[in-house]
Amino acid sequence: MTDPELVQALDYILNRSDESSIEALAQAVIRRRRDFRAFSAAAMPNPQRMAKEIAGQINTGIGAGVDTLKNSVREMTVRIIREHAPELSEKQIEELCRAWIPETGGSEGGGSAVPRDMLASMIEQFISFSQGTMRESVDQNLREEMGAWPERYWNAFPPVIRNIITDFLKDRITEKEFNHKIGIALEF
């Protein structure tokens, strides 16, 4: 019973994580355990999946009254986000809604195309670089592989991630709040 994702996660924790990563992981484990106690694993709501499914149904078959139904889906999505992540700002909630609920005309929602674990690593590297704590060799390797990697990373981040990073780098939120908000944003 070797789960490749578990092996990858354990490798990251044991060999590559720093203190702030361990804190973020610990907070994620605490939240996940709390969720398991509050809900059975099968019944745990996934607001992103629910919003995309309902919005997809609206776009594929209903026709008349689409705007009314989309507003209902949006209101439900906002309610779920507020219930499960009350610390997010109105702006962050709005960005999540825009990312999850496709616009009319059949376009897909705009969640990050970057896998969650890769996005987490990119965020960690970007923060390390921005705070001046990144080893010069790591920066040099990234620049050799990608060129202007900080700009490329920034452009790849979803808007909600950019706002959280900006708040953290401008000392508007603590490291603990940053890790908590990033964990929530990555979960969606």
C-alpha cells in the first residue's frame, strides 16, 4: 500500500520543508482532523466542486432564467465560503467566486492550472526570494531554467494568492495568518 502522493508529501516534510512549512502543514492537519470530526469523510462539502457542478448544469441546459440561477449559485458559494473560511476578505471571496463559477457563454472557471503541490512550492520560493532568505544558488538555478522566474511565478498565481502574498510581504498579516490563508486558498 504505497500511495505516491503520501510518499511525495512525506519526502517534502522530512527532507525539504522549513519551519514555516511545518507550521502550515500542522495547521492543515489540525483543520483536516476537525473537518473529519465535524463531517464524515464522504459527506464533507467541497464548495469548489459544488459550485462548478451547479454552474456547469446551468450552462449546459437551462437557457431561460440563467442569470437568476447563476446568482443563486453564487450566493450559495459565498455562503459556503463564509461558513468554512470566515477569515477571508470580501475581495478574496469575490475572486474565488470568479474563479469557480464560469461566465456565461460556456467558458471554464479560472482556477489555477498549476497543481496544488507545485503552487505551494512556488509560493514558498517566491516568499523566500522576496524576503531575501533564498540561497543564491537556488535563485541562480531557477533563473537558468526559467529566466525571470519571480515574474513568471507572480503571473501564474491566482489573484487570491497574489493578494495574500502582498498582504504578508507588506506586513498586513502575520506569518501565521499568511500560512492559514494560503492553506485555505490552496484547498480551493
